[in-house]
Amino acid sequence: MEEFKEKGKLYICPTPIGNLGDITLRTLEILRSVDLIAAEDTRHSIKLLNHFDINVPLTSYHEHNKRQKGGTLIEKLLGGMNIALVSDAGMPAVSDPGEDLVALCIQNGIDVVPLPGASALTAALVASGLPTGRFSFEGFLSVTKRSRAERLEEVKNDTRTLIFYEAPHKLLATLKDMLAVFGDRRICLAREISKKYEEFCRTTLSEAVEKYENTAPIGEFVLVIEGKSRTELEEERMAAAPSPEALLKRYAAEGMRGRELVKRVADELNMPKREVYDINLCLNEKNAEKLKLKQRE
């Protein structure tokens, strides 16, 4: 009889986003104890491992080989190997192909063990000065202007703080699109977090556009943008809503009368029935007056 083999575990290991001192003792312990480390870029990760004198085999797992390599790693995990997943910096599986490996593990009944640690999005958020109670992480936007604008349109009415990642060569185009879609909101541009030239630029979208039209952006950016104000959202909703007069005329033309008409409009506009009744009464009086004038003519 074949001996039962216990499945291995996948450890999600966050790595420093800049300062090597940000790695946790637990992460170092896990990296030293696993059988294999799956890295986004082995050339990058080997420097980290060498710095901490960790001698565990490395294998690549990235966007371009995740389909083939994912199956290979699952086989190893099912065979009893423990594997650590690392990205170039920060928490693996966030805007990262690691999310596919995590899903494969769950499908195959393999334990996934996340380790807390460095994350650029939370570091930027808490230092931004913008509301942190509710936020939406949107990751990287598309490189194409049309797709980027479409995505921004989807989130422009979100009242939560919005967080994006952006590369320096795309930054100015993204800021211009954000200004066009969102209007001139507050923004914090965080770059080089935990590194020597760490910077948090707390400004507005229009001022950020002006700044980077005159200054070449350097480093990877986290963009933290205030959400749409509830007051502005309500004002826009009210401006776009049809007037009670318009709805009363529309439904009256469809044959509605009396209580049914008043209730329908009141429910649709969330208005008191008495108020809608009074408006309808005025409309009927005006219509009656117009009819009399026509008859006199």
C-alpha cells in the first residue's frame, strides 16, 4: 500500500518594498525552512536571500509562465513540499500573478498561509492624510487611453478613498485622465516608500499635472485620491432626476389618475405624497385654466 503523503503548504511571504530592515523575523524563519521559493524575478530575489544568508532553491513564477509553472508548483505542493511565494517587493498576490497560484492551491485543498508584512498601498494610505476608514484598491490602470478612461469612469462616483499603482513613464498621462474624469480632487503621490528619497506629495490633481509637466517622475508611484463627496453625489443625482411635474405629466399621459398617479411619483422620487398631490393639483388647475382660454378663443 502506498504511504499517505501529507500535502505541503504555500506561504505568502511579503518582502521589503525598500528598506531591508522591514522584513519580519517570521518571514525570515519561513524562507529558511521551506523546500522551495517561488519568485517573481529570481535575479531580484537572490539579492535579498544572499543578504540574509538564506540558501533555499529558487524557481521563477511570473505573469508569463504562470500557467505552466502553476501546475508544476501544485504538483510539488501535493507531493509534500512547502513553498514560499515572494514578489519583487511587498505583498505577493496583490496586483500580482500570485493570486492565480493561491486560487489553484485552494482548488486542490492546499493550505495557504499569509504572513503579514510590507505593503506599499497601506503605507501610502495611512500617510496620505485622506480618509482611511473605507478605501478601494484599483491596482494598475491600462496602458491604453481608452481603457484607462473607461475604468476611471467606472469608479468616479465611488465615495471611498481610491488607491492606484502607477509607473513613472505613464504617470503624467494617468494624472491628466484622472483630472478630466474626476475633476480637481485631492491626491497624495507616494514614491520610493521606505527608501532614501521617500516622498509624499499631498496636493491636487491639477497641481500634480502641472508639477510633472515640468519635472520628470522618478520611481514607482502609489496614487491615493479622495473619493467623491457625498454632497456632490447627491447634488448630481438631484439635478439628473426628473421633476415631479415631468413625471406627473408622463404617467398621466399613460392613463394613470388620482391616488395611483400620486403614489407612483412619490415613490419614485422619494417625496411625501401630500407634496406630490399639491403639485398635481396645481397642474390640473393650470390645465383647466388653459382649456377655458382655448374655449373662449
